[in-house]
Amino acid sequence: MDSFDTDAIQAYLAGDENALEPLVEKYKRPLYSFILKMTEGREDADEIFQETWFRVLKNIHKFQHTNFLNWMFRIAHNYVIDRARRNKRQVSMQGGSYGGEDDERTLEDRLPASGIMPSEEVSGFQLGERIARAVETLSLEQKEVFLMRMYSDISFKEIAKIQHCSINTCLARMQYALGNLRSMLKDEYENL
Amino acid sequence: MKTCEQIKNQILLEDKEGLPSEVLTHLEYCESCREFHGMIARFKTSPLFAAKDEPSLDVLNEVKREIRRRVPSRSLTVWRRWRPALVMAASFVVLLAFVLQKNTPQTANVGIVLTEMDVLDSQEQVANAMNDSFSEDDLAFNFVMTYDGTL
């Protein structure tokens, strides 16, 4: 484990109220980028980021993992899943409408697009936007494995624990994710 | 001989020590796996895949405020450090008390029962000993003297 992280956590547990701030700064981008791509927008991502940190604080005295960022990813993953389940229940209670009486859009309308629209290609999206769109089209599990690998050095063994599956399943998901992205971004591949 | 699928898995599992020699040999003649290896390197190093999104300033400040608010006090930290040992010691004491409470009355009961049996035994033994020590004439005399007319 990173000794900088360990020292910061020990100092915080010993009563130093400023000890964790460097860790917030250090990990805000990978954690937030991961959450943002696993959810539907900045508002949701902000809420999940905040809740993840609150859960970290609640359980920090129990922290025994080898990597602090991996632990936060695990907490964020669990919260995203819990939240999705809650929202699913709300959706079914609202008779199929996602956002209540005032919102006439269906859940399908609100879900991320299932592919890159031809009209979007014509309008000339920025490369970054195209990549983000391509990542959006991956299945939730493929996207999660891909993002965790991209944003941290989290091992496949660790990802397998988080996703409750075998390492081979995780490897297969990563292979599919890379293959799909490669074919979706074939025109942009050379510019990556 | 490993399949391309297995080689690709090994490429994905590449650690700081690098790829095993059999993978490197495979990459020399397999274009598909070579391209896969290059793709991972390209994705990992591309700034377009870098984590660059940040939470809003309000959220960051809220998190930092909460961190300061929830900082554990020193006494709590000491308590948490010693808690496992204290819990174990307390459990041991409770267990010991339970065992002692459970065993002590049982021992007493057994003792009492044994004592009663001992008493009964000894009464019989005394009677036998007495009878053994008297001659037949003594017993006949004793019978006559204590006979109340009923048999």
C-alpha cells in the first residue's frame, strides 16, 4: 500500500483533521471520472462522489485494504448499484415514467444512447466526445472493468471481487470492451 | 501452445515485471495479438482516456468540511486500538463466570447425593458389623428381651 495514503489515514485517525485533504485532491479525478461515466450526469455524479466519501469516513477505522483508491472504487460501485436498484423500484412504482408527472420522457428516452448516431458523426463531435459516447455504449460490466483499469492500477483479481465474478470473466469483459471500442473508434484510432 | 485468447489474457494481466517470454515470442509472429497489445498501450497512454473530470467546488468543500467535522478524537482512537483486546478480555471473563456458575452447583449436588448414600451404606455396615460380633446365644437373648409378642 502507498505509504503516503497509510500515513494520511493514520494521522487522521490520530486526530489530525487536515490529514485526509491531500487524499481528496489526489483521488478526486479518477474517482469522479469513474463515477461520472457510470452514471447519467454531473448532478448524480456529484451526489455519489460525496456519498462515497461520507461512507469512507464512516468506515475509515476499518480500512485494511492494500489500496485506498481501490477501496473507494468498491464503495462507489456498491453505492451506484444500490442507487440503481432504488431508482428501478421508483420507476416501477411510477408506472414506467422515470421522472414523475411533469416529465413525459420514458426511461428509454433517458438512458444513454445505444450507439453513435450518424447525425452526430456528420455534425462533427470532438474526438473526446466520440470516445465518451463509445464508452457509453459498452455494457455496464464491460464499462466498469474498462474504466477501473484506465483510471487506476486496480488488479483484475480486485475487480473480480468487486463484480462478484471470476477473474476470467473480468478478462473476457475487458477483451470485449477493448474490441468494441476499437471497432467503434476505427476512424479515430490513429488519432488517439 | 497457448491460444490467442490466452495470450491476450496474459497481456491484460501484464505487471511491472513485463510480459513472459512465451508471450513475447507469440507477439513476434501473431499480428492480431500484437495489435491487441498495442491497443492497450495506446488507450492507457492517450490523454483522451485520462481521468480529468472533477466534482463541483461545492461538493469538494462539503466533503472537506465533513472530513474535519468527523475527525476521530484521540480518546476514541485509543479506545478503538484497544477495543479488540478489551472485547476479548471481557468475553473471557463472562465465559469463565458462566463456566464456574454452571459447574459449582452440580458438584455440590453430587456431593450431597454421595453423602446420603454413604450414610445409608454405613448404617447397613454398622448393623452387619454388630450382628457379626454377637454370638448366637447373645442374639437369642436379645431377641427374647426385645420380643413384643408379634412376628
